[in-house]
Amino acid sequence: DTGVSQDPRHKITKRGQNVTFRCDPISEHNRLYWYRQTLGQGPEFLTYFQNEAQLEKSRLLSDRFSAERPKGSFSTLEIQRTEQGDSAMYLCASSAPYEQYFGPGTRLTVT
Amino acid sequence: GENVEQHPSTLSVQEGDSAVIKCTYSDSASNYFPWYKQELGKRPQLIIDIRSNVGEKKDQRIAVTLNKTAKHFSLHITETQPEDSAVYFCAASPVFTGGGNKLTFGTGTQLKVEL
């Protein structure tokens, strides 16, 4: 499968714990995006990388959220001290240049 | 920032009929407008997109039109089939200085195609 992949697909955690998600983009895509989607809503932009540089962050991305793309390939999204409001589907997408293709998402449930 | 409104929120059509979903955007800097189809529990799937230098684009049973002056764009699906049933999202985006784009999505339209 040469599409965008994400790991894990599901994560259940207790409030206050830290979680980390991984995204592997389509190999020839140099742009990578993170979005968050809650039930019944469209995806909301979180952050964007071009190669290893993080070029834009949404105000939705609080200090508890951090994203990296150290070698310009895969990316990680970490949420520290999770809260129940963090429960959502976290989607990754990649593009070259405009058409964004999404991964299957990581569904986070904070109990 | 960009704001995208989408209507209707639900749409029910008979198989073989046409379906139209409309979106408006607020940021005149937006110049890229994709449409995604999302089935329950699946990833959003890009089905068609249009850039601001064209007014219409068609791909088999799917077409998108864009009116830059009025800041609205629409998705048209002809000869609908049961497998077209899904949630459809429109999106709009300006292009970053270095390339790439930040999509702002509408709230989605639940399309149901009835036999």
C-alpha cells in the first residue's frame, strides 16, 4: 500500500497521560499536514510541514501538542497531559503540491 | 481566517437523480477548492478539485463549478447510485508562500441515495 499510513489506528488513554501518533506520508510527497476531526464535523487544520520545517500551526495546537518531522519523512504528533476534550480522530495528509491525500486516522479516546 | 459554509446538511435523492451541494467561502485569497467523500469510519477521499483559474471541471458523473466573484462553489453528481451515499465535504484554501495549502472544511453534507 503506497498511500498515507498512520499508527496506531486506535488509542485509549487515561486523562493526564501522554500519547504519540505516527504518520508515514506518500513517499514522494514533501508536504505533510495534521488535522483533527470530531464526530459530525469536517477536519480542522492543526499544523503543516514542508520537508522537516514546520511552517504553520493553528491556534488549536495548544502548548500540550507538539509535532515533528525530523528527517522530512514520517511525522509524529504528541499530546501531553491528555484531556477528555482531546478525544477525536487525528488525521494526517500529504501532498505534492496541492492535492491532499489522507491517511486512515488515529482515533483517540481519553477516559 | 477562512470560513466555509456548506448546504444542505442532509440530502436525500432517488437513484438516478442529480445531487447538488453548495459551499461559500469568505477569504478572497483562497484559490484551491477540493471536495472529499467520507464513508462511515473511513478516511476522507479526494474526489475532485478546482483551482481559481477555471470556472468548471468535470470527471465522469461529478462536476464542480466555481464563481469567484460570488465566492461560492458547487458539487454536482449526476445519475446518482447507492454507492454515492456518504458525507461530502467541501474545502477552501489559500496557497502558502512556500507552496502547500491549509484546508478549511465545510460542515459536511450527508448524501443518501435511495433505491
